[in-house]
Amino acid sequence: MCRQGLQGLTMKLNEEALKMNGTNSSKLKTVVIGLALAVWCANGQAAKPVKDQSLGLSKTSVNDSPAPEKFSYSEDFPGTSHVLPQAYPGAPQQIPHNIESFLPVTSKNNACKMCHDNQAMMGKKVKGQATSIPASHYIDLRTGDGKMGKDLVGARYVCTQCHVPQANVKPLVTNTFDK
């Protein structure tokens, strides 16, 4: 369609250029052909606007401020809940009990250690007893010596950097991740 229209337009411009018979006629012809082609081909071909509902993971307007559904963490007390499965191998364990009274976990206040800092139980799982802090938390990888110390490494002291209490919530987006 564009090619046929362009050929007809070119013939008319050639006729006009021959009538002008000037030195600038070929430049004029090129400019006019270019503009005519742009107008001819773009006529009715403008891109349709993209609706904001079709962008991203959320199918609402970008001007909306959606809020997740309300949820609460487990009210179970330590020792009364079951151990939750890891999301994937090597993932930090989830905290299966309420930690509200243990917060904030800081370098000077770590109530988690009272139950979980038991090197004699390391690697052993005994029903009804707290899971022991793993050996990796006692090895300072920054020094490179690979030796296990008797105290938690400072970088691993604030448990809630990696370990989080679990809540029963619906995922915000569909997850197809497989272990």
C-alpha cells in the first residue's frame, strides 16, 4: 500500500521537478518524498497506548496503593510449635514460634541464645528441644582459618537478619519455584 502510493507521488513530484528545472529541484524532491512517505505510512499507524493495568505483576492501576491482606505471626510459644520445612536447601530456617518478647535482637540483647546456643546438641534434632545454632554460625569466614569458635560470630549474632517468623499468608504473586 505504501509502495503504490509512493510511486504515484514520485511520478507527480518528477513532473513538478521537470517544470521547475532548477538546481535545487532534486533536493526539494528528496525532502518532499521523505515527508510524503512519512505521512503516508504513518497515517493511521500510530501505536496504541499501553494500559497501566497490563504492566508489571500487579494488575491494578499504577496510581492505586494496594495493601496486602492483614495477617498475624504465630502465637505459639517456643517449644510448643513444630519445625517448619526449609524453603530450599541451604535456606535459613524459619522461626516457628512467637518472637515478639525477644525483639529487638541486638549485639547486646539476644534472647535466642538462651535456648538455641547449645553446641553439645549441634546437628541433633530432639523432639521438644530447641534446634541448636549450626556450626557455620561459630566459624568466622572473614578470617579464613575455618576454625569453630566457642562464641557466635558477630556477623551472625542478630538472628533476624536471616531467620524470620512464619505467618500463614497467601502469596502476593504466583510462585513456581521448585526446590
